[in-house]
Amino acid sequence: MKQHLKKIIKIIKKYDRIIITGHKNPDFDSFSASLGMYEICKKYGKEAYVYISLDKVNPSLNKGIKALCDAKEIYNLIDSKKAIDLIDKNTLLIAVDFCNRELIECKELLQLDTIVIDHHVIDENYEINSIFSLIDSEASSVSEIISFFLKELKIKPSVLIATLLLVGIEVDTNGYIMRTTSKTFEASSILLSLKADNILKTEILKDTRENYIKKTNMIKRSYMLNEDVILCILNNEIYEQKDLAEVADELIQFKDVEASFVIGKIEENKVSISARSLGNIDVQKVMNKLGGGGSETSAAAQFENISIKEAKDKLVKLIK
């Protein structure tokens, strides 16, 4: 890890400005890790920016962004128009929490020299053309990786950023249930030593009564496909991607369940599958065969212009 960090810093020092981006439809890990990398870039006196389209933000991020605004902390949040204006030979792109070029929102940024920092398995068919990649598939999250970077560089972020990184780890591990190693707890300990606020973390993660009821109704549509795989086939309502992911997280906690798959519409003509596993079933391999990706325990795939039933049939054929 130290050698990788040295290489990353060496590259950062060569550029005048840095744009840091997470994947489209960012989650807490993607956004928090971007903020952590911003802190690192500022340590070396770089003009740094965090790419995020606030009008397309996953609602689960709203509390985190509101906390950032309330704290009046400056992290140069920019959208695609501003980002495109910054593209030149002196600008470096740092892509965090994804290594699939299809997952970048502003595709124009891919013309920049790019560093990739991720914890997902690379699909060589969609790999970002980077000048350096750090892919740690054993890490629970990119927030975990960034936490070790901060410790190594002796950077003390604000209480809010330390807290958001802790939220990133907790969300990506589903409350320290999945993809959790001793390093995950060590990273959390680092963040707590940096004054991460557990009370603020709990407040940011609090669910609404309405969302809880919605998830409960979605879970009611689940059933065991076989002795260790559970499916949840939603109706034709349009859901957010994070709804499917949260239900998949809930289902994996049921007794005798080794893998969960949730299928539903996220746009009028787009169907998505969210998959989770305890580790014995590699859901990344399953989703790869459907054109998606992720990690062994957390993956997804999307389809355009097919029905939920057609997506289900494709999935079931692979599982059985």
C-alpha cells in the first residue's frame, strides 16, 4: 500500500490541477473517498475539484451533502460544464470507487491522464485506460483505502470528512457484515482517532419511516429460488437504484441465504439487478455474464428495453 501511495503522490505532483470523480449515481463510499482524496491533493498545494452532479444525487447522500454545506467546508464541487472547461494537459483525473469506463458520468473526462483507485474486480472489456491503477479487491471500500492514505500522510481531515469516510465503510460493508477484514476495523479505528463523530454518523444513516415501509413491502415480494439463493422480483413501479441495493442488503441477512438478487425498474426502459453474497457464491461472475460487474459479494447489472420477467429469466438461467 505504501509503495502504491508513493506512486500516486509522485503523479499528483506533476499536474497543476486535479479533478476527482466517483461513479455515476454516487453512493457514500464514492463521494466520501472523493473528499478524502481532495484532502490529499490539497496537502500538496494542488488546485483540486470534486465532480458531482448535485441534481442527480442519490437521495441517500442528501444528509451528507447538507452536512457539508452546513459546515461551510470548501471542496470545490463541480458539475460537467465546469469539469469540461478544466480539461487540458495540466489536469489529472482521479477516479475512485470504479474502474469501468461505462460508470463515469462525464465521459469527456476520460481523455485526461487518469489514476484509478478502486476495490472492485476489473472487467478488461470496460477497463479505464489509466496511467496508474490501485485495485485492492480485498478492501471493503475505497473509504477504507483512503483512511490508510490519510494515516500514512499524517493528514488530519475535518471531523465531518472523517465521519463521512466512516459512513462510507459502514454502508459498503452493510454494517460490518460483508467484505469485512481486520483492516476494515483498523481503518475505522483510524477514522475514530481522527474524531469521526458516531452520533453524526448515526444521524446521517437514519432511515425515514416512509422508506422503511417501502423496503418492507419490497421484501414481501421475495422468495427462495433454491436452498441458498433468494430472489426479489419487484412490480412495474420505478425505483431508485439504491432501493434495490438496500433490499439486497436486507435479504442477505436472512437465515440460510447465501446470495440475494433484487430485480426492478430504475427507469421506464431500464431494468436493474442488485446482487449480494456472503462470499460462497461469486455474484460478480454472475453479473459479469449479464454485462454488469462489481465484487464477489456486491455486484449489479442493468438492461435496456427488456421486461423484468426477461431479466429474471436471464438471471435464473445462470443461477440454475
